[in-house]
Amino acid sequence: MTDERRANYALIDFREHLGKDEDALDVPWAEFVGNTTSTGTFSVPTDDPTDAYVQLQAYDVQAYGHEIVVNGDSLSGFDVPPNDGWQYWMDTLSGANLVAGDNEIEIHRDPSTLDEFVVGTVTVHWREPVD
């Protein structure tokens, strides 16, 4: 018997502006939420997810220190690096684990910065056993 696996993913649509000033960015389509996005919930249909990573679409990040939090645990390393305009960043889920059933993801803005940025969409990927 081989250990066959297939890829699976969940797409979470945030469209949220993180920062201190609701008027700092011209993004009327993004809801201003302060220092933390709403909680995105997604389901993992296996108790054996492996090789998990997250891809994050962000706009106008200007500082290091913001965190991606999965199931209450922050990912290790720099989660959201600075970049003018839109960026699409990928990071492994080191420091956090996926579980079978409901999982949660949030983006936390570093409140010690003056940074204002938007989180667009987040995609969480993993591999799971083929039934």
C-alpha cells in the first residue's frame, strides 16, 4: 500500500484594512477593522494534513512584525514582509498546525508600527491522504 496524497486548499476572503486610521488608504471596498482581521474559518477534511502552507494577498505593507495566526498560534519568522502596492506572499505553517474539522486564521497588525495595509485573500494549502 502506498502513501498516496492529494492537494487540497481553502480560500478565505478578508478584504479588510488593518491600521489606526480608517482614512489612511483609499480602499473603499475594504472594511476597516483595526489591528486584527476577522476570524476566517475553514474546514480540513482529514486528521492527517501535511506540507501545509499559506498564501496571503496584501496591499501596501510597510513594516515587519505583522503575524499570521492559525488556530491561536503565530507562524514563525516574518509572516508579512513589506512591499509597496500588492504582493502575494507564501509561508509554511511552521509554529502552527491544522486539525481535522474547523480551523481558524487571523492576521494581526503590529500595533507598535504606523503601518496601514489591506489583507485581500488568504489561501491555506495542505496535502491529505487519498481515500
